[in-house]
Amino acid sequence: MTEFSDSSRKPTSIVAIGVGNRMRTYMHYVASHPEVARLVAVVEPDSIRRNAMADQFDIPEKYRYKDYRDYFKNPVEADVAFICTPEREHFEPCMEALRLGMHVLLEKPVAQTYEQCRLIDRAAKKAGKMVSVCHVLRYHPAFIKVKELVSSGKYGRIMTITHTEDVGIDRMTHSYVRGAMNTEAGNNPMLLAKCCHDIDFLVWLTDSNCKRLSSFGNRVWFRRENAPEGSATRCVNCSIEKECPYSAIDLYWRRRQWINNFDVPAGMTLDQVLSKELDEGVFGRCVYHCDNDVVDSQVMTMQMEDGSLITLCMDAFTRRDGRSTDIKMTHGEIVSDGVKIFVTDFLTGKREVYDFTEVCKQPFHAGADIKLVEGFLAAVRGDASTELPTTIADSLRSHRLCFEAERSRHTGTTITFTE
Ligand SMILES: NC(=O)c1ccc[n+]([C@@H]2O[C@H](COP(=O)([O-])OP(=O)(O)OC[C@H]3O[C@@H](n4cnc5c(N)ncnc54)[C@H](O)[C@@H]3O)[C@@H](O)[C@H]2O)c1
């Protein structure tokens, strides 16, 4: 395996494992920085995705693998692994990559249990390699600004934070009701799948450990018994489809939203793919007749060691898809909707506005996805001039709270941390 010092002199070699939406995003950076990084292998079961990525980077046939297990049985040498597989397939490839002595850029959440997260942390320490989890909010200009304002000392200390994750009904029905993230066993509980970013952000903001937490949540609405009269198991057969805000026909066909995941095979048009999906695929199902078991609303409250109190609310039933954070401090208030930040100084009464509207129009989460890859590769190459990536220790800290919040939700207890 190439050693750390070598990789600072030549492009860092990368194996891409799981070539879906996230990997395609991260590869934009690699494609435009050949002096920094070089893709050497593509691992992806879907032949359309595998070959499209491999063709773009001129990867020879023998380095196009169908599954990470095939790759690790017969690996081509690489400095780092980018792992963007579905959530249930993070632990094994990450451990294998560390075993081979690679640094890992790992999509969130780290793994499906806290014990697996700890094993990854231990394996990384033993191998002396970095595992960085893609907590994209830490690279997002508007969220970095909130952190800067909180840490400036100008507004005193945090008393309470009310943070809302508005999932939005389109994302909710696509990913968490009809789609691949709709079951806890097949994927993860919502709090990990969607809110591990939020909890990481909140822990980052307070820079304090959690003392006690509790959580409540259920799957209340997207259930069979709530199917309205006249509805059918598929939207194409539904007599009230036009009156339903969750219609798959409206989302994919009329509004053309959330269609990036539908690959168009050679010889087919997008319309044909969408029509087939609505007629036969999982995304054509009625939201009240799916196999989903993840919650559709959840709250979590935390008392931190520094005395601050945090409330996190995961809301599926919003038109907006975004986050808002309301921070009450001893000497001022900071209110952010993820785009604009309003700050009020109690002493002067002055109100300042930081407007990220234009920045947020930039692709790839306002450029944060690209900064994340840039930061990770810079750290691998020993270049300290770029922002350091989030460490596995950071993720361990926030993931633990997600797992414990789930324990609280299931057992109806308040969790107290003693260490
Ligand atoms: N950081 C973020 O902001 C963010 C946003 C969205 C998703 N994610 C996370 O990124 C990960 C991937 O999400 P996505 O939206 O790109 O999903 P995706 O379905 O588009 O991509 C996952 C890819 O992995 C492939 N795959 C499945 N099994 C595999 C195997 N055994 N070996 C190799 N490849 C395999 C799939 O075929 C698919 O192409 C998930 O963990 C998800 O939670 C993170």
C-alpha cells in the first residue's frame, strides 16, 4: 500500500465503492483535479452506473468490480476508498479498506450499530488511517457562519437551541416511505439516516457532551388504515390521485422531481422509464400501502454538560426541505433558516443579517460537498492549509447520541450519560 509521504507527491489514488448519487457528486472534484487525485477502480453492481463512471475515468475492464466483496478479494492498490454504498453496507467495506491500509471517506451514517462504529474507530486507530464521515453541514458556508457567530464570544453562552429538520413531503415519500430508506432493518432509523447530520451540527455548536436525553416518535400517518376512500395500492389506479399531495404521478411525472435515481438504459427514454416505474416499480406505490416502518415525526431533547438545552424536531410534513436553528444565548439571539442568519445583540439592540441566498444557489449543497472532498484529500496528502475533515471521533460522539435517542424512544426512558 502506498505510504502517507508518497501520496503527497503524486495524485492520491482512489477506489470508488458504490457509484450512485453521492459518489457522482464527489467525483466532480476528482475529475477537475487530476493533479490531486486519480480514480483507479470502480465498484458498483449496476452496470450502467459502473460503466458510465469507469468510462469517464478510463478505468480498464479488470478494475471495474461488481461488488465490494469482489474488490477486497482481489484489490488494485489505492491510497483511499470512497465508500458511498447504501447505509447497511458501510461497516464491512470500511473495515476491509482499513485492513488494507487505506484512508476512508465514508458516507453517513457510519454503521448500523454503535458497536460497529466503535470497531471502525478502533480499526482506524490501529491502522493509523483516517476515516472521515461526510457530515456535509460542517462544510456549508451558512452553517459555518452560525458556528463562527456562536463561538465568537460576543453573544455569551448558549442557553437553548431549537433546531428543526424539515424533511419535506417530497423527500419523505420518495426516500422514507416508498424508497430504499423506508425500513430500519434495511437501512436505519430516521434519526440516524436523516438527523445524524443535525445532531453532529448541534454537538459541534455547543462543543459540550450530552448529560441526559430523551426522544419520542412514531409512524403515525403513512399507514394502511389512513388510506382515504377511493385510493388504490398504486397511484396509476387511484381514483383520487389528483387530490393527493403525495401522488407519485405528480412528483415524478408532472413535476419531474426526485428523478435523478432513475437510470435510463440504452434504448429507453426517461418517459418510458418513469412510466414503467409508476406502473410496476416501488416508486409507483401508494404511500399508505408501502412496506415502510420508519417514523414520520420525531423529537429529541438533550441537556448538555454546559447547562444548555437542545430540542431537535424532525418534521416530515412540510413543503420546505431544509433546516432551521434558533439559538438563545445570554447576550444575544441567532436565528438561521439555513439561508439567512439573523443576529440580535441584546446590549446594543442591533440586528444583523447574513444572507447566503446566492451561495445556497450553488450546486452540491452550496459547494459543501466539494469542499468536503477537497479537505479530506488535503488531509490525506498532509496539506494543513485546507480545513481539516471531520474525524471518526467526531462522528462517534454524535452517532452515540442517535443510537441512545433511539433507545429512549423504544423504551420510553430518559438516558443519562455517566461518561
Ligand atoms: N452526506 C450527505 O449529505 C448525504 C446525502 C444523501 C445520501 N447520503 C448517504 O450516501 C450513501 C449513498 O447514498 P446515495 O444517495 O448515493 O445512494 P445511491 O443508491 O444513489 O447509491 C448507492 C450505490 O451503491 C451501490 N451498491 C449497493 N451495494 C453495493 C455493493 N455491495 N458494492 C458496491 N456498491 C454497491 C448501489 O448500486 C448504488 O449505485 C448513503 O449512506 C446515504 O445515506 C449522504
